[in-house]
Amino acid sequence: MEPTASEQPESSVPPSGSKAPLMFTEAAIAKVREFLETKPDAQGKMLRIFVQGGGCSGFEYGFSFDEHKDGDLVIPQGDIEVLLDCFSLPYLEGCHVDHTETLMGSGFSVKNPNATGTCGCGHSFSA
């Protein structure tokens, strides 16, 4: 059984009253909750958002359902918890994550104040 945020080491959860390193909109929280309730591979896990090398601008965003690992920051967002590794933290600090559904498609979008450039598709960035 995966420990909850209250059972994690204190250093892995932002201090009470501090600003969260990133913010999820209600639409993004609702979509993550839907995945947690309906996707068998997501059950019992938390959403991990991360940065990895790649894409046309140098870095790209990644989302996966994962278990807490040593060094992860656990960020409460509404009634879900988001995992953030120490490598990705400086690139994602201050980001706003949203989820939209339109006739053209659906997906998560990241507004990143740390990005010095982005590609046309919005899936990669430079910092």
C-alpha cells in the first residue's frame, strides 16, 4: 500500500501555507481523478509530471502514473497528489497545468514561466 502525503517524510511535502511549486486547474484535477478511477494501471498511484530531454525545443513534458520514490516532492492538488522529481522541479516551478477538451482533441497543457522558448505544438520547450 502506497503511503499518503501525511505519511511521507516531511521534506517530501511542501510546508503548510507555502505556495505549491505548480498548480493544476480544476479541469486538470478532474481529468486526473477520472484516470485514477478508470485506468487499471493508475489505481493506487499518483500522477508524476516530469521534464525529459527531447522534442524540437530541447525539453519535453511527461505525465505518468507512478509510485513515490526517494527524493520526490509530493504536491497536493485538490483531492489528488502529484509527484515531482528534483531534476524537474526547477523547470516546472510556477507552472500551471490545465486540461482541455475540444472538437480538435483533448489533452493537458502546461503554461511554464521558466520556458525561454516553445515549439509550435506546445509539447516541448527550452529553458
